[in-house]
Amino acid sequence: MGSFFSSLFSSPKQDNDSEEAKKNEQESKFDVFKYDGMSYQKMGKLNDAIRCYTQALLIKDDEEVLASLVTTYTMADRGDDALETVGRLIDLNPDAIEPRISRANILFMLDRDAEVVPDCEHILEIDPKNALACYLIAKSKRTADDKIGAVADLTKAISFNAEFPAAFSLRAEILLDMMQLDEALADAEEAIRLDPEEENSYVLRGQIFEKMGNLENAHDDYQKVLDLNPFNEKAAVNVGRLMILQKDFDGAIAFFDDAIDTNPNFAAAYAERGHAKKEKGDEKGALEDLKKSLELDPESEEAKKMNGKHSNFDDMYKGGIF
């Protein structure tokens, strides 16, 4: 009975104090989960970070926590969860550019390239000279084999930001595909000028030199990359492949022997060594290398050449696998 009268005649101030205490308690819990999550994320304890961020978001939506959770899901290779979370972030602030860029990158990671375009177009409505949005649209168009459209969007991106090495590099790649070699070379060299530490730009320039028939310059670019980073697989494959083109089969085999010793899981090195062995007439050795390459990378270019046409390894050569 006492508690009934106590509640009946309790003052509004007491009720307000109680509500304020509850609010402060929730804020305190939110802060603990948020900052514990950030600490776990820095330590690389991604599952613990995700658990903390998720608990924080049960208390309230928060842009910083959502952004951190997107990053953590991405680091944990949980693309679908990252995509759902970045959608929540965009719902909180539909005209914020960074979350839409994040969603575009996650969509690329999930091989859903065509879905990137609407976000990028929304960004361009807000910021008509956003070079990054133009670049991302170009990446999407390239996947759809719209090379001319991709080049046009990259040209637009470069006009908005002339200090954009990735745009020059991607345009060079597409121009190389189109065999516009002089223009591709100019773009590759500009990408190198803007970012001289980017290894793939040297690999790209080497590929352009190779198409031009300038094998010496191509070799120099590939070797420059390997001098900087002996583990760059693209450069290693291209150096060995040039040896095969120049009929130096023994040199290529020795080169790929060293590459495989350094990295026993280097699928492309096994495939290229197999090519060199096949050219030397060592079909048994070539077949063994091809088998190993396919075991290590079932989605490789060699596997695509097979295209399901061979029922066993013994008749691969008949289909022109090498």
C-alpha cells in the first residue's frame, strides 16, 4: 500500500531524475561497446570488434560505429554483412558521399559491378566534378566491355583531377586492350610520374612496350619491379614469359624454378614453366606442371582455356592448352 501511495504522489522531478539516470546508463554502455570495439579492431580481433559494435548499435544508430563496423566486416571478408551495414549508414545520411563510395567498393569486391553506377550517379548529382565517382563508373563499364564509355569517363575524371594516377593507369590498361599503344604508353608514364612507387604501373608499361615489340624496355620494367619486390607475381611471370618468347627455354625453366622455390604456391609460375618444358619437348614435365597449376588455382587462365573440354589431363595438349 505504501508503494502505491508513494508512486501516486511521486514528484515529476523524481521521475525525470530516473529517466535521466537510465539515459546516462545507456550512454555509458554505448561508449563502452563503441570504444572497446575500436580497441579490438586495432588489435585485429575482428570478431570481438564486431560483437562490440553490434551491441552498441542495439542501443542507438551511430554513423561512426556503423562506418567502423563496415570496415571490420570488410577486413573479415564478410562482404554481404558489410553491404547491409553500409546501407544502414546511407539511410542515416543519404547525401553523404563517403558511404556511397564505400558501398561501391564493396560491390566491386562482391563482383556486382553493374550495381555501382546508381550510387556514383547520385554522388555526381551532389558533386558534379567528383573524379572518383567517374573513375568507379569507368571500372564498371570496363567490366561490361564498354571500353569507349570507360575511356570517356576516365577522361572526365582526369579533367576534374589531373593528379589521379589510378585513372591514368586504368585508361592505359583499356587503351592497351584497344591496341592504342602510343596513347596507352603516355598514360602509363603519367601514372608512374604521379606515383613512382606503384609497382603495377611499371608492369603495365612493360606490357605496352612488349606489344610495341620493344622487349628490352619491357624486360627492364618487369625487372625493376622485381628489384623492388621479388614477390610481385605479375612481373615474375612476364620476365619468364619473355624468355620463352626469345626461345631461352632453359633460362625460363631455371627462372621459374627459383620463383617456385621462393613461393611454392605460385600457380602461374608452374603454368609458365610447363609452357617452357613443352617447347623443349618435355611433355611429361609440362603436364605435371600444368596439373600442379590447376590444383593451386582452378580459376586460372589455363583452366579457362580448357573450358571443360577435356575429360582427363592426358589429352590436354590436343586442345591447344599450351
